[in-house]
Amino acid sequence: GKRINSAVNGALSNSQDDYATTVDHMLKAIVTALLESDVNIRLVSKLRNNLKSKLIDSKSDGRSVSNGQTKKVIQKAVFDELCDLVDCKVDEPFQPKKKKCNVIMFVGLQGSGKTTSCTKLAVYYSRRGYKVGLICADTFRAGAFDQLKQNAIKAHIPFYGSYTETNPVKVAAEGVAKFKKEKFEIIIVDTSGRHQQEQALFQEMVEISNVVKPNQTIMVLDASIGQAAEQQSKAFKESADFGAIILTKMDGHAKGGGAISAVAATNTPIIFIGTGEHMHDLEKFSPKSFVSKLLGIGDIESLLEQFQTVSNKEDTKATMENLQQGKFTLLDFKKQMQTIMKMGPLSNIAQMIPGMGNMMSQVGEEETSKKMKKMIYVLDSMTKEELESDGRLFIDQPSRMVRVAAGSGTSVFEVEMILMQQQMMARMAQSTKAAQQSGNMPGMPG
Ligand code: GDP
Ligand code: MG
């Protein structure tokens, strides 16, 4: 990711040449960097061609373009192209129906994170009011049932499995029959995976699929497998026509570039990403955050991207202008909060705001949205002068905090927390501006 930005900067700094040469240099650098992030070579060259025509076209108006602008144009173009690649839209995405029985089957290689992701998904739906059951149809690996059982107990999810039955097809069929009878709304079937893509595994998968008749099949893909993702997902698609992908281990070093080819090769969307071993470490997939991470674009930039798409144009303009000057007022903060509340899924967005990511991982989404509403109350109780300020007048006159706390039905501590967050953002805006002036991306070594 960072390499991509360094590449872009590098290509720019030594070019007094004409636009086309600059574009060419930068594209070469980007291609190398994308390949190093495990993006498939055919996709990279397709991307390169698309970009080239786009960028040369955009220049045909003959206006002179500064290096800074060129860089922005190219970054935006790369960003958009990658988003298009990974944002796979299906006509009728699977939606579990309440009061119906929805069977979801998991497939994927051993160690990819199936059992973990099954529990995460069960927790996800259970919190949304569905009656969810888990079935362990992995009779191949010793300890598989114990693992699922422990996860399920911890998450308070009913489960089914067997220590003695060796036929996974039978276990799956029995489990589904039992949960169906008990009017479960979502039945999640965990299957076995093996080290290699053995024929026996695929055979077993087909047989299980035939008896449980899944409404949705999900393939679990480990983000760290790199280029192998394409071939692996193709092989699975042939035997188990999965309709969605969960990309796991995105909390590690892997940028997940390989997943782009899995999406492209199977024309199947990624629906969630796994971001840790804990049962709550599941996030809705967002193409923009994914690509931001892949490109190593500063969090604040991807936040702005999202921000722009949902917020009122005039509001965004003012905030953008402030940010460009390295400023971030309480009013900007308030607008941002309001926009974020409109944006959802909260967890993706929250990760990009300093201090919010932590807040999210400790509490649930509903809890966070309550907190954010409270923050808006606090901001509503501020005067225009206070909102348009950098917040420092609160530090000079703490009595203002007492007034705002009383007015919003919160505590001084809560007001202080909001000021702290806004101050963090303001510092970030400042350093982003400083970095831009010195020609570096935020967070990049000079
Ligand atoms: P399975 O063989 O496909 O069922 O894989 P498991 O669910 O047993 O997971 C294999 C290992 O990967 C376990 O140690 C999990 O804790 C770990 N794991 C699964 N998903 C994630 C994730 O999103 N992040 C991290 N860091 N570890 C994960
Ligand atoms: Mg397993």
C-alpha cells in the first residue's frame, strides 16, 4: 500500500517531462506495486489500459496540470477502477427471510476460517433478532465439533453435531431436520476443509449441499493466500456454486489483493470481512475501505470519499475547504457525525475516525449509534461561535463545558470526550496539510 504511494511520489518528483510520460512512469510504478499486493496480473494489465486511456483522455483539453493535480487525478482513477473491480453487484443478493427457514452452508479450505466465521455470522444474525442454529458437519478433523461447540456456547447459539457419527452428510441432514422442526430461521452448516483441494472434499461438499439444499452458500477465503485465491475460488465455484465470499484475516498483514481476482473470476461478491479471532470481529464489506487499505491511502482520505457520496454538497464543500487549510472545527465534526450516522454500516466508518474504532470494538453497533446521538445532542447545545471555533475556547473557559453538558443532558466528561476527538481530527487535518506541502502522503516517511 505505502509502496504504491511512494511509487506515485517517486515517479512524480523526477519528472519535468510531459504529461504522457509522467502518466506512463506512474502507471509502471502502480502496476509493480499492485502486483506486490497480490493483485492478479491480468487484472493489473486491464486496469493499466483502462487508466491509460482515461488519463490521456482527461488531458486532451490541453490545460496544464501540476504534479500535485496529476497525482490526485491518478490516485482517484486507480481508486475508482479498483472499486469497480471489487464491487461485484448481484441481481438478487441473498436476504434471509424472517419466519422462514434459511439454510446457509459454508465451504472453504481447512484453516481458512470457516468455523470461526460461522459463529460470527450466527452472532450477527442472532443480534438482529433471528433464531439461529449452528451445525458441525465436519467429521473429518478431530476436535472440529468441540471447536464449534465451544464457540456456540460462548455466543449462546444452539448447535448440533456428533462425536460418533463419521458421515458428515448424515450429520448435516439430521441437524437441518432438527432445527427445521424447531422453527429455526437461520441454520448455518459448517463443513470440513482439507489441506489440498482433494476430489473427496468436493464430492463431500456436493453431497452435503444436495441434502441440506442451502439458500445461500458462502465460501471462506483467507486474505493471506495471495495469488492462489483465483484458482481456489474457481475450483470451489465449480462444485459448490457459492453466492458470496467472506474474506478472513484482514486484521493481519495481508492486504487482500488476491481477493479481487477471486471476485472477478467467480463474479461473486465479498459480503463480510473477518478482522480478528473474536466472534464480533466481522464487518460488512465495503469496496471503498477495502481499496483504501490496499492502496494505503490515509484514513482521512477514504473517510472524505465516503463523506462526499452521502453528505450535502454545500456542507462537504465547507469542510473540504477547512481541511485543505489544515482546519477542522467543531461544526465540521458535527456534520461529520451526522453524515456518518447516515452512512452505515457504522463499524466500517468508525474504524477510520481516531478513537472511534476502539469505541466500536468494545460495544455493539446499537450502543455506538446511541453514543453518537448523544454526541449530536452535545453539539446541538453549542453556540454558533463555539461550533465554528477550533474548540480551544472551551479549554480557556471550562464554564462553557458545564453549560453545554447541562443543556444536552450529558456530563462534563462526555463533553470533554467530544472535544478530545475533535482535537484529534484537527491535529490530523493539520499534519495532512503539512505533509501535502512537503509533497508526502500523510503517514508516509519523508
Ligand atoms: P476452518 O478450518 O476453515 O474451520 O478455520 P477456523 O475457523 O478453525 O480458523 C483457523 C484459524 O484462523 C483459527 O486459529 C482462527 O482463530 C483463525 N481465524 C479465523 N478468522 C480469522 C480472522 O478474521 N482473523 C484472525 N486473525 N484469525 C482468524
Ligand atoms: Mg473448521
